[in-house]
Amino acid sequence: MTTVFLITATAILVYMTGWFIAAQVRGRNDIADVAWGLGFILVAIVSLVSGGVYSARGLLVSGVVLVWGLRLALHIHTRNRGRGEDPRYRAWREEWGKWFVLRSFLQVFMLQGILLLMVAVPVVFVNQAPPAPIGWLDLLGLAIWLYGFCFEAIGDWQLLHFIRDPDNKGRLMTNGLWRYTRHPNYFGEVTLWWGIWLMTLSLPGGWMTVVGPLTITFLILKVSGIPMLEKPYEDRADFQEYKRRTSAFFPLPPKGGI
């Protein structure tokens, strides 16, 4: 595990450095969001090849990571195309001043690389583990991954369709899956990583990779996900009403009825 993880970590260090250079050339740090999904694909490929095991479970886990990472990267690229830099990154550009380049390297790209590796611990673990038969935990994990993947993809599609309608400019998305949770895409992403973790439980010591889903859950609930995304809307009366009746994370019936 140690050797494979070090090789994978080195690959991610080089990968994120490349994205940092590209961000400085393009003048927009929000390409780090595209790098996020593709980075997990790199982790899956590098750990699979350096592990040299190619078990059915490893191929399955790497396959679902490939599908998820490609979809997410394409979605973010499509969403950001033709638009200015994401307001969150633009605010940091102004706030960091003369330290912008250094802090971008450390706090955006290197930190993201570290967090990416932490979330992907189950993937690295599976790809270096000795082969073991696929069992019911793997099938349950795959089913949970599929549920989370579909929830995230549908939520993203609904929001993108809503944003592209000029009549919705300045309005909040409160329909579809967004009627039941304020962040269906985040709920889906967290759910699918718990599904991947379940696929490790048939392997000795697999439970210890829980650091992966715990990390993504904490980030989305407490750090760079929900808190950061909702902060600019806190002064809006329509958002406060939406917040009052709609669950922040878990899909639940709206308060007061549908």
C-alpha cells in the first residue's frame, strides 16, 4: 500500500503543478474544479498500474471512478465555458493581493491534491489488494454508487438547464431534485463515495479506508461545499424562505408540503 500510495501521490503532485501553471497562463484558478474529477481518474489509473494486481474489484472501482470523473469534469467545463472566473476564486484573487500566486499554488492546487488523495484512499487500497471474490458488499456498494451518481448527474443537469434559460436570471433553482435538497449534486457525490468505500469492506483492513468518504463528507458539509456556496445568498429573502423549507443535504419532503 505504501509504495503504491507514494507513486500515486507523486503523480498527483506533478499533475496539480501542471494545472497550477495552466491557471496562471489562463488567468483563472477555477480550472481547479475541472482538475478535481480528472485527478481521481489519474489516481485510479496510476494505482491500478503500479499495484499490478488488476483484480475484478479493482477494475470495477477504477471503472466507476473513470465514469464519475469524466462526467464531472465535462459538466464543470461546459458550465464555465464562456463565463468569467468563478466568484469564489475571483474573491481570493482580490483578497490575496501580492501573495496571490504563492497562495494559489499552496491553498488551491496543492491543498486540493492532498484532499483528493485522502478521498481516493479506498481506490488506492483496492487497486493494490490481492484478488478476492466479488461479494454482496460489492454489489451493495455499486448500487449505492449508482444511486449517488444518478442523483448528482440529474441535479447538475437540472441546474444547468435552469441557468441557461434567460427567464431564470436572478432566480433560485427550487424545482426537480432541488425541491427536496438544496444541494442534490453534493448529496450524490458524498453518497457515491460511501458506495465505493463499501466495496473495500470484503478486503482485510478495508474498513480503515473510511478516511476517504469521511473527508469528502466533511469538506462538503462544513468547508468548501455548502457553507461557501450558500454564503453569498444569506441576505436574500427568497433564499431564506427556500432554506427554511428545504433540507440542506439529505433529500426530504419540503416543510409545508410539496
